[in-house]
Amino acid sequence: METKGKILIVDDEPSICTVICDYLRLQGYSCASANAVDSALKILETVTDVDCILSDIKMPGKTGLDLLRSVKSYWPEMAVILFTGNAEIHTAVSSMQEGAYDFILKPIQLKQVIHSITNALEKKRLKLEVRNYQRNLEKLVLERTSQINDAMQALEVSHLDTINRLCQAAEYRDDETGYHVLRISKYCEVLARGWGLSEEDNWLLSKASPLHDIGKIGIPDSILLKPGRLTAEEFEIMKKHSEYGGEILKNANSKVLQIAETVAISHHEKWDGSGYPRGLRGEEIPLMGRITAVADVFDALTMKRCYKPPFTLEASVNIITEGRGKHFDPRIVDIFTEHLDEFVRIQKEYSE
């Protein structure tokens, strides 16, 4: 027959243990008893199915409070009920603060013992249910968080893929290979790292900078693909691609697209204020735009375009260094020259 639970009685008076055990067995419980704290602890080490402990507080040697503290250290889920005399109520109250489930005043009333055990076991059951619920909830939260992270990563991959395709859609109008945007991304990484941008900002710029010329979508082919020099009127139309790009990218929630908007509008501004579309000067020009400007001009100089053959590396470097403090941020030009070998490597790796 299944019992209601196993109870360990601890009292230095064997007769009290016997009376309580006999009564509890009649009520459907199984019992074990000990006459000292050390012997009670030995029972707990060997008997794994004890549900509740009833212990006298005042015993020779170690007390019921000592037993309570040991039990809470090694078996924190154990329900412990203490016996106490009237003069020891303050001790019993402090013991409950240390984890006792209840205390019973002496002389012991057996019906009170059953009542306390019933309440203690129910309280223990509820605590275990809450603990299990919390553990299951934590596990569920971790699983859901993992699923959300996976979904967010998949969304980020999809998002970046869409951005890359958008870049290439714009570039294919005047760059059949699409390698230009890859080189710009890599060049910007080198310059941003040399500047000391954080890893996150460097990553964002590497993903945003390929969109610098997205506004070319709005430029007529007759101007964009013209093999010769543009007239003044045509150049004014071409210059509008910066503003078009800003319009296309504005009000985005994505950090990448927010930086891309900044880059699209500002990468043709010049350090001396002679650039477009706003004529910004010096540090008025956003840093991401100043970085992209150097990367973009270097690539335009060294690669073949419908309106010009490629310049030599030496000529290209000279043009950029001559633009130090005029066209370009001086510090970024210095970073460019310090890392020229990386630019050359990238150019070769992503050549057209």
C-alpha cells in the first residue's frame, strides 16, 4: 500500500519518537526515528525517500537548529518542522526565517502534528511545482530565444542579401561585373579599421558603402553611359544621384540603410567645401561619407570606365595624395597611403 510520505522523527527522548511514529503509521505515513542530530543525518544520507523531518529544538549536543541548517545545506527541498517549548517561541520564529516550514509547541498534540505535516508537505509540493515550472519556463524561454535568434539571423541574412542585390542592380547599369561594390566595401573596411572605428561600425559601413551610388538608378542612360566628357548641364543632372540615393534610403529602420543614406548623400562632399550636394566642409561631412569618398575615387581612378581608361596605380595614388586637405580628409588619406598594399591586394582579388 502506498504511504502518504516518509517522516523522520528526531528527539532525544525515544518514547516521544515511538508515540509519534505509531500515530503517523496509523494515519498512513511511514516513519524513521533518530535520537540525535548526527544519527539523523546518517539516516538522511542513506534513506533517499524522506519527505519531512520533525525535530525537537532542544537536545543534548547539536540542536534542532543545527539539524535545520545542515539539512538546508544538503537537502534544500526538505520540509522541516521543529518542536519547541513556550519559552522558546522567539527561537522558533528565527528558525522559520532560516527555512523551517512550521513549529509545534510542546506538549505535543498528535492532531497538530498531522496538521503541520499535511501543510508542510503541501507547501513543499507547491514549491517543487513552482521550481519545476520556473525551470520549464526558463528552458522554454531559452528555446524560444534560440528560435527567435535563428529567425533574426535568417532575416539578417535575407536583409543583407536584398541590400547586396540592390547594390548590384544599381551598379550593373554602368559596371557589368558588379565588382565595384565589393571593392568599395573592402576598401572602406581597411580605412575604417585604420581610423579606429568599432568592429560594429566597421561592419555596418562595409555593408552600407556599396549603396553609395544607388541614386544612379534615377540618372538617364544617355548621361550615365555617355562615353565622353559630360557637358555642364549633364554633370548637374549626374550630381543629383547623391540626392536621389538619400531619398531612396531615407526613413529606414535598419542601421545599415541609415548609414547607407548618409554615405549616398555625402560621399561627393569635399574637405574644402567645394563638393556636392550641400557644400559641406571639413568635419561637417559625416565620417562614413569621408571614408567612402577616398575608397570610391581610388576605385574610379584605377578601373576602366565607359568614359576613360584605367589610370596607373602611381597616377591614382598621386591624385589622391594631392587631394589631401582639399578633396579628402587628410587623416583618411594618410591611412590610405599607410595601407596601400591592402588596397592593391583587394584590387587584384576583385578585379574585373
